[in-house]
Amino acid sequence: MNFPIKLLSLLSLLAIANGCAFIPAPLLYMNNIKTVYDTVSFINDSPTSNDIVLSSLTGMNCRVSNVIDDLDVCSEKSSTEKMQDYVNQDYESDEVFQKLASIDTDIIW
């Protein structure tokens, strides 16, 4: 065997033997940042990153922390939330609408 193949084989074996301990430094930092974000979100009773991803995939309101209270993880969105999602998807990139929407008109959704 030539040297590059031996080196690649050795590195692959090392990565398999160490499991997750062989994660590159940038990924470790990203994991720590995600953990801090999720902890702060959980303490403030707002959706964690897992809740956001799961909700966007299912189209429902999902809270992983509902498992603690023995509730369903995902629940159907209310008609008001569905309407807000519909309006937001059409006008999210429209700057004029964003300026008008930022004016407080005392309308409660």
C-alpha cells in the first residue's frame, strides 16, 4: 500500500474507534451555541430550535417539552395561526407591507 491509502485507512479507523469524540472543533462550537440557545428558549418558554424545525416540517405547533407533561408533541394550529402564516408567507419580503405592519393599529390577531 502506498502512504496516502495507509494514512486514510488509519484516520478512518481512528474516527470509527473514537465515535463522536473525533468531531472537528467548529462543529463542537456550533453544538455548544445550539445548546445555549435551546436552554435559554426553554427557560423563557419559547420554542427551541428542535421545536421550530419540527413545526416547519409538520405544519403543526410542536413542542418537544410537552412530553414532560404527558401531552402530544404536536398539535393542530388554530385558524388564527394559519391565517398569520398565510399572510406572512406572501408579504414577508415586501418592504412596504413591513413598514405598514410595524405601525401599531391596536388590531389583535
